[in-house]
Amino acid sequence: MIDTSNQIKTLCISTAEVGIQLEGATASKYTKEVFFTVKSAAQLAVKNAFTLIPDLLPAPINSIEVTDNLEGQILKITVTVKAIHSSNLDSEALLGASVASITLTNMLSENDNDVVIDGLKIIKSKSGLKGFKRMFPSNLKAAVIVCSDSISEGKKEDRAGKAIIEKLKEDGVEVSHYEIIPDEKDIIAEKARSLSKTNNLLIYTGGTGLSFRDVTPEALTPLLERNIPGIEEAIRSYGQERMPFAMLSRSIAGTIGNCLVLALPGSTNGAKESMDAIFPHVLHVFKILRGHQHDE
């Protein structure tokens, strides 16, 4: 079974269509009562798809719409499925349409060629994550700064910063600078001033907790020209579903010029989950910063 625990949930809509050819007098037998049974069968199939298809995860279905269109002897049945889910709903929609056609065949067919299933296909598939690879500019550069006294002193190994770099590379972002610094406000602020001039993205990890040495937010906040609370909320909301202490993080997000600045937790899991929560879709900000309109 595919692990989707690191994926965010978005509105997913899938529509499947099946074509059915009704031969001879069979079309006259297709009534509202028959459609009602076909519709019920399709809805049951969608709801129980995860019990029939290996590796398909249960989806909290919000809507199942079944429609029909009979033109002459050609009947088309469409099944549209909607849910807030972490993957598309194509399998559910296809199964619903397939079962609809089988139910219809069982009800109307008296001879071998009375009802002919002519085609089954997806005609619409949409989720909030599809297409994001195309929704931000190419050639983005990022700098990653690890804020930690113990790591800068060589007492611990950096894992959080390396996890951030790995995620950036997966999303096609070039990492131009990587550095480990102590938890000092002046050093943190100076790195922000200099690196924001030459990078599209500046990510700090560490120093966002509540200990007296956690000063990354205090160092960066005065420099941010515009805060982006939605990014901060997305990070904490995602983390809170996985670790109840995520609410204690003081992650921040904002811009310095056209550079997006993020301050993420210093723990390895905290850094990974924060990146999973907002990447790659957060990179759409660079289209907006360059004057492009929001896509519908």
C-alpha cells in the first residue's frame, strides 16, 4: 500500500464516462426506474472501491454524482466523485462507471448483443497538487542555514538541514549556499540581509522553539517586509496532525524583497514535515512576486 502520510489533502474531483450501445428495442426498456438502480449500484461501487482494489486507500467521499445521456441507441453514463483527499479519485470513478454498465447489462440484456459496453475512460481528473511542477518558475536558487550552537561546535551532526536540501533538490530548486551558524541574533540577521539579495529562497532550520537560545524569529522578524501567515499556519497545522508538540513551534514566513524567507524547526522530523507541508506548492509565490495572476 502506498504511504500517503506525508501528503497534504486537497479537493479532488474525478469523472469517469462509460459508453453503452443499446441494440434493437433495448433502448425503449431504459427507464427512470432502471437508471435509479444503475445509479445506486454506481454509488455503492464508489463507496466500497477500497475493499475491491488492492492498495487503494479509503477516501472520505463528499459527493457522488451519476448522470445519464441517451441519444438514439447510445447511452453515456458519467460518475463524478469528490473528496478532500491525499490522492486522486480516478479508480473510484472508473469502478463506479464500470459497475453501472454491468448493472445495466444485467437488467436489460436478453441476448448476447443487446447491450454492448463501448468504452470506459476518465474525462476529468483534478486535485490541488496536480500541475504544481508547472506553476513556478525554473532556475530558482535557495540558501539553507542551520542555526545550532551544538552543531556549529561539532558536537552534533546536522540532519535537518540536509533533509531540507534533499527536498529542495527533489522539487528542482538549486541549493546555492549551505551553512551552519550558532544561535546568535546578529549572525542570523546578517545572513538574511546578504543571502536574500542573491537567492530566491532562504530557509533557516533551528532556533524556533522556546528555549532562551531560540532566537531565529526575533532575528528575522524585524527584517521581513511582508509576513505570510498562511504558510506558518499550514506548517503548524500539518505538524499538529503528526506531533502534538508542533503547536509550540514558532516557525515564520515572509519576504525580504523578492526572496521568500522561512524559519523551520531544528529537529529532523520537524524540518521534514514542514517541507512536506508546503512544498512544492509554496513555490507558486514566485509567480505572484513576478506579477502573474493567480490561476483559477
